[in-house]
Amino acid sequence: EDQVTQSPEALRLQEGESSSLNCSYTVSGLRGLFWYRQDPGKGPEFLFTLYSAGEEKEKERLKATLTKKESFLHITAPKPEDSATYLCAVQGTNDMRFGAGTRLTVKP
Amino acid sequence: EAGVTQSPTHLIKTRGQQVTLRCSPISGHTSVYWYQQALGLGLQFLLWYDEGEERNRGNFPPRFSGRQFPNYSSELNVNALELEDSALYLCASSLDRADTQYFGPGTRLTVL
């Protein structure tokens, strides 16, 4: 069965303190790995899609990387507005499977 | 370009009632997905529609059902509401099954 595990569950950073979020997965026939940002009570906002090991994508302070077993979302010099829950999802031959998310809080 | 839209924004119902939620996908997208997100929990897959057909459903009872219309918009129906159905219901659309899913703002359902 496809599985997605995100760690840590929660992360508190000071503004400017860089860190990484982890997404470990097992999936039959990876067709894509997706990162979303979700603010409380709102729908997830798409960030990145990664398709194959070694692929990297960047957007502002965020950079996503992918290996055969996990993906990392690196956050460089975060700001308070980066506070949100970050969701990882994998699409295999079955349904899209979401992780439980990492709740990020960035303090000024 | 308009994103995925959902209606209503909020809904309050009582146990045993029935509810219908609506979703309009991004123009050109033919696949529509429904997810349930209970408070503090992750997204649980409910249903997937493509080209008017139900393609797959998650581990939910039959009282959760829906349909997709010729214009690709979709409805989610929940019968015999239970307290544990209280959640944020999210709709997403994509061009193709393996493509990125784009989410709507969600409908917050409260069952009293």
C-alpha cells in the first residue's frame, strides 16, 4: 500500500533560520510527488511537482528535492508569512496519497 | 484564469439530514476529486470523477456519493449526516489523472 510520512509534525523557527521538511514515501510506480502549502481553514495551495529522482525545483525561499525514497522541502531564511502547514502527496498507480503535513511556525 | 470554485463556503446541518456540495473545476480540467479533511487530520480521498464517470472512491460508506456533469462541474452528496462528518470538504481538479491537482477553497460542514 502507498504510504507517505512527513516529519517533523511541527517545526518552530526564528525568522531567518533555515531548515528542511522531510517527506518519506513508498509507492508503486511513482508518477509524481507534490508539495502544497495550506493555511488554516483554506484549500491547499500548489507549490511544486517533482517527477523523478534528482529533480529539484525552487520558488522564492523554497526548494524541493526528490530521491527514490524521500523528498525534502528546504526553506531558506524563512519569514513569518511562511508559517503554514506544508503537505506532501504522491501519485502512484493508485490514488493520490497525502501525508499528514508539517506545521511550520516562523517567529519574528 | 479562474481557479477551482466551491459552494457554499459554510454549512450547518443536523444529524440525519442530507447535504449537497458543489464544485466547478478550472476551465479545461476534466478530472475532479473530492477530499475530506477533519479538524487536525490529513486529507482523506473520497471520490474521483473523470469525463462524467466515477473512476475511484476512497474508504467511505455509500452515503457519500456524487456525480460529474457534462460541463465537468461536480456535486458531492452526503446522506444521513453523522456528527463525525463535520469537516472541511475540498474539491480539486486536474487536466489528467497524473497531473497536478489544484484545490478550491473548501466547504466547511458542521453537523450538530
